[in-house]
Amino acid sequence: MRRIRANAIAILTVAWILGTFYYLWQDNKPQTSPSSASQPRAAGARIHGQKGSSGRLEIHREDRTIPLILMGGFEEKAYLAGKQMKPGEDPYREHAFNLQESNRLGSERAIRDTRHYRCASVNYDADLPPTSVIITFHNEARSTLLRTIKSVLMRSPASLVQEIILIDDFSSDPEDCQLLSQIQKVHCLRNGRREGLIRSRVRGANAASAPVLTFLDSHCEVNADWLQPMIQRVKEDHTRVVSPIIDVISLDNLAYLAASADLRGGFDWSLHFKWEQIPIEQKMARSDPTLPIRTPVIAGGIFVMEKNWFNHLGQYDTHMDIWGGENFELSFRVWMCGGSLEILPCSRVGHVFRKRHPYDFPEGNALTYIKNTRRAAEVWMDEYKQYYYSARPSAQGKAYGSIAERTALRRKLNCKPFRWYMENVYPELRVISVCLFPRLSPLVCVGVCVWAWACVCVCVCVCVCVCVCVCVCVWLLLLLLSWQYVVLLGNTNGILQIQMMRGTDGKTQKVMKRNKKTDRERERERERERERERERERERERERERERERERERERERDERLDRTV
């Protein structure tokens, strides 16, 4: 048995080593396809060297452009050294992630390709339109922001990234914007006051010159071939809004962790975003793991859409403040006004997910989020907004500003009702209560259910009161009968005792004596029975002791046999 186990371990070890070498060989082998012999699969697919527009040398390999002189006049070391942690300072205090580890990593690093292996064989058009990458930031860590910018430049085809537009949302240090503008293709605009992510993105979109907009957060790292799948889908249908699978960058050690490819965006009635599993019907229909995933909502931090479509839909609701809720408003608007939302498994972008907001909200985090989500509910959710207020009662009475402009936009775009969204896009979202009258509006259904529940509660209370009264009456009746019985029994015993004392009834005395004798005999019999029971118990105890002795004897025999075997 030991020899078989040793051989099995040796075989598994050799198989694991061979599998590792095969995986590394496949990872380093150039990807080819049957059509690649006659035509490159995308812009910059061949390995060659050429002069860029600025006279700098660039190396092109497999859709990735690796600039040898990337920064131009930008002094990276001086930029990173401008803000260093003080000795003993908490690395999580300012940015809600490990700043010390981020500074140690620097501005660029190699990350694992987390895509499905089939994604490497997918072909994309060679004439994809360029994009403007829009990144907004407010007091972002320099190493993290620079790593975001350089990952875009290093892992994107040069022909697809027309420009990177940075929007400095009134950071404490205006020098950040000035220094980053020295990087080639980077343009930085600084707000004169704190505007928040929503209005800053609108400003960046208005300044963009490319036909496609790519929105990124300021603490991301894009993965290999992340841009081509999204632009390809937008090129095929300009009404699509596409998002990558968002991998996780650990806030503690900044490790790059792969996210599941079977998730989509969802929400509950309080308009709280959540990741959820793809419905089983949709999962069964996906024969290829590289196919896009329909999603009811997107996370909102990272997505791509056509600029004209973005403007046609009304951009963002600029009356929303800072951050929060804008992804629901945009998602509802896209679906209900003729577009669609997709998550692309062959596009991966890492994102630092933090447990708290490192920056302040002028009116507080909770109030700002309530205001923004209430605007989305009032404009787009029709009668279903009642469920929002039921799940978030603190939203009632909170000011949310004028929505006349957004409701006029909805009428102008001739958008579908929210009921259509519930039935065709997100039927998995269940209403809070089941309506027995489907033709009535949800608000009427809620009223009917509340009225029925109140009636049930009243009936239950009445029944409980009646039961309590009946129980009390029965108890009093039993108490009265018991008292009368005791009185009657006492009188009977007294009469018998008087008759016995007087000796007027000899027969009664004989009966009493006979009864006493019988009682003494019964008592002696019970005593003998108890003695026999004690004897049987002692016998059982002796039997258990003998059984334990036999068990110890068998244990000694097993030990002796084991010793002889060894």
C-alpha cells in the first residue's frame, strides 16, 4: 500500500511539473489564427519598430505599444518624490488603502493576464475608432494615479488611445495637474471648485476629441488587450454601453486578484448596487465564455460608449452631487431609451475597492447618496419608486432639487416605462409584496396589502381575547367545584370519625380496621418490591463491571497483537 501511494505521488508530481512547463510555453508562444497569415488581426498586431509622431521609437507587439520614451519631459522620480509619507504615519489614513505599498510598487508593474484563454484568439477589426480616456481625480495618491495612466499607455494600442483627459476636481495640490500634463497624450483640466465625479466627467466628455469615450477611475490598472473588445462592441452598435470585468486590487498589499466571469450588476430596492450571479437561463444560453453578458446596471466607474450617443442621451444628471447613484440613472436611461448594457469577459481592468471614502462630501456621504438616488427614482422609476421609499424611508422629505429638465429629456427621448425595464431587463428583481390584482398599480397593491394585513391583525387580536376570557371562566368554574368537593369531603370524614368514636356503628369500625390492615400489607409489599428492585440494580451494576473487565481484556489482547505485528 505504501509503495502504491509513493508511486502515485511521484506520478502526480511529474504531471504537475509538465503541466506548469506547458502553461508557461503556451503563455510565451505568439498567438496566431488561420486568417493572421494574410492580414493582421488589429492595428499594430505585427512586431516591428517605427518612429512615432514625435520622432520617438516605439515597439509594437501583439496589439500593445511599448513606448521607449513614454514620459517626454515628465520627471517621474521628482513627481513621486514630491509627496512622501512621514515616518510613523498611518498608510491607510489619507487614501483608505496601503499608500506605503503603493509607493513601493512604483508607477508600473507586470500583472497576470486574467482573461479566459479563448480571448487570445478573438479577432478585432483593424480600423477601430480611437477613444478619449477620461479620468477624474481628487487628492489621489500620486503613485496610484500615475500607475493608472501608464497602464493605459503601456497596455493599449497607440492608435486607439487618442488622448487621456485628466480632470483635477480641485485637489489640494494644483501642481499634480501641471506635472501630469507633461506626459505625452495627457491633457489635464483643473476645476476652480469642487464639482464631484459627475460634473467632472461631463466636462471631460465635452473636451474629448475622439468619437468614443472611455471613463476610468483614478485607482485602476488595465490588463492586456482590455480596450479592443469594448471598442469593437461599440463600433458594431453605437447604442451599446460596455464595461469590463472589474478585477480586484487589494487595498492592503495591492495584489491583483481575478474576479469571477459569471457576475453581472444588480441592485435592491434601496438602490444599493451589488454583484450577483448570472441567471441560469442566461448562463445556459452562453455557449462561448467570450460572449458578452447582459447586465441590468453597471458599476459606473469603468465603461465605454460612443460620444454622440452619450450626448444624445443627455450625458449625466449634473444636478447630482459628488458621487453615488449616477450609475443607476445612466443604466435606466440607456435601457429605457433604446440602448443596452454589456459586460465583456475578454476585457479586464483592476480596481482598488476601498472600505470607506477617503474624501469629504459637502452635505455628508449619506445625504448626498440619498439625494442622487432619489432624483433617479423620481425621474425613471414611475410607480415603482414607492418600493424605493419603502426600502429607504429616510429618503422621504429630503430635498432633491428640480427634476423638470430630466423629465423633459425623458419625454423628448420617448423612453419606455419602468415596468418595461422590470419585465424585459431585470425580471429577477422581485417586488416587496405580491400583488393579488396584477392590473392595479403597485401603489394600489401596497395599499390593499396593508389594509388586508391590518384586518388580519385585528381578527387575531379578537380571537386571542375571546380565548383568554374562555380560559379564565373555565378556571374559575373548576376552582369553585374543587372548593365544594373539599368541603363535602371534610364533612363526610367528620361524620365517620364521630361514629367511630361513639362506637355506634360496629360494622364501620370493622371496615376501618380491615382497611388499615390491608394498607399495612400493601406498604410491606411495596417495600419488598423496592428491595427487589435495588437487588436487580446491584446485579446490573455487577454485570456492567464484568463487561468493562472483558473490554479491558480485549484491549490488552489487541495491544499484544499490535506489538507482535510491529
